[in-house]
Amino acid sequence: MADQDRTTRGRAPALPPVTDRAAFQAELDRLRIREKAHTREGDAIAAARRRLPMVEVAADLELTGPDGPVTLLDAFEGRRQLVAYYFMWHDGHDAAGQCEGCTWVTSQVQELSYLHSRDITYAVFCQGPYGESRRYRDFMGWEVPWYSALPSQDELLTGRRVGMMHIVCYLRDGDRVFETYWTTLRGVEAMDYSYALMDLTVYGRQELWEDSPSGWPAVQGTPVDEVRLRSDGRPIPQWSRLAAGRSDALTPRP
């Protein structure tokens, strides 16, 4: 579908056809069959994920935390499981130049008590220096545990592309640590609810790659393979932080 068919060019977007309640419900009931099948398949995939083997990781791999060096084992905070999000980092850039994708998913993770109730710790392992990246955490107002993975990121992400966003799941058995699962790219949408809610709406995510009827709104000028997570040159949620008076400078002023 041509890009011009997916953008409104300033016009009001197209609308779905109007029908009566009975016809609407009949169409929804047909879709619900597919939704339930999708849910059951997701449950089956999760069941298979729980049956994966695991690989041991050195428990003493070094991270940097608020008080200096800590180990991977320390990051569990005494819990049995750890979910680590590996945050991409652009050295020397201010907040506007940091990863919009990592900002998007990290902004979604706020309430950790449900994870804790299942003996799971969540933490961000930033692929940048602790000082700069911690200032970004503070600029964004996030309160999640935050570490720099730089001292050990090659070992932590062995066989994978360092510098890419990842979710990695770990299991602790006493003082031993095991990796049980990892994912990247669209796999990190597991952290998100904004796009999940958009997917329920008639216009969806409004991105060019989506299969939508002609005339549906889409973000104009966005390449097909780009996720639209910036507004006026910076990650979308940063604007409210600037309005609150926070500085987006991440390196100390001379």
C-alpha cells in the first residue's frame, strides 16, 4: 500500500462502516474466536518457555550500582528470579539523544510489587556509564533499580549484539546464577501497555507497517521500519520532564 494512502494529508481520517448493534456484535463474536485462539497460543508458548533448559552465568560478573561495584548475584536483591532490561546508551548525548525505544518501554514499568510477590526482581542494566545513565534515570523520574552493565556486558550478552535492547531472565539457585530466557527487538513489547491498548482501538498504532484500510491515519513521514516514539526531536515522555523544569544535560557542566 502506498504511503500516501496511509496518511491523512491534513484531512479527517476515514471511518469504519456504520451498522446496527446486532451486526456489530456478530462481527465481534467472529473476531473473538480468533482472539481466544491467539490467547491460547500465547499460553502454549509461555508453557514451552517454562520448559526451556538454562545456561549458567558467572554470578560474580561485575555491575556498577549507586554505591559502586556489585555483582550479578547482588542484583537479585535476595529474590529467586531477576528480569533485566538492557538499556541502549548513546555516549556523550543529552537526554534528547538517548534511545526512544528504551525510553518507551522503561517508562511503562512502574509498579514492581506484583513481580516481587512472585519472588522476581526487575532491574535496568544500562549499556552506558553509571553516572550519565543514572542522571537520565533521574531526569525521567524512574525509580526502578538501575545498574551499569559496562564492566561485564560482553560476558552478560555473549553471543548477542551488544548495544541492542534486550530482556534477559535469570534464575538463582543459592549462589549460582542461570540464564533462562532472552528476547530483543519487538520481544521487548512485553514491557509495554500503551501499544497494547492502541492495538485495541480502531486506528491501531497508526504506523506505516500496519495492515489497515485505506484512509486510516498514520504518522506522516515515518519510514516503514521505524517505530514512531519521538516528538519534535526527542522521546515523547521527555517533554513533560522539561516542562517540570528538569535539565536534560547528562554530563557535569565544566
